[in-house]
Amino acid sequence: MTIHARSATLADSELIFAWRNHERSRKYSTNNQVIDMAEHEKWYQNRIKQIEDQSFWIFSNKTSKLGYVRLIDQFILKILLR
């Protein structure tokens, strides 16, 4: 299987929102509460502005999006797999 990586964009906001609020994702999150779209959009737009300093990639194969990896403060790695 070939896996492709690309930088996250504003267009990925709804996808990241759905993954973030998924029960399995929340189980391992520092904040395990469901967040609303307004809160997510505020965070996501700010996060995308930092993409040059704190990388954020979306991974996919030929048929579907698989998950994402984002770097936080260059030392902490956040991984979420669908």
C-alpha cells in the first residue's frame, strides 16, 4: 500500500473536526470532551497559520484519508489514526 502525505489546509477543517470528536480519539486526548464547531474553527484557523513552524500532515492512500500527524513545539508529536 502506498501512503501519501500532504500539508493540512483550511479545507481539511471538517475532516479534522470529525476525527477529533470521534469517541476513540477523545479517549486519548488531553481534553476528552466533545467540542463544538465554533471552538474547533477558532483553534484550527490558528493552527493552520502556524504550519510553517509546526508541521501538520494528512495521510491518505489511493482510496481514503487515513489520519494525521502534527508537530507541537517541535518536540511533541501528536498522532491520530482513523
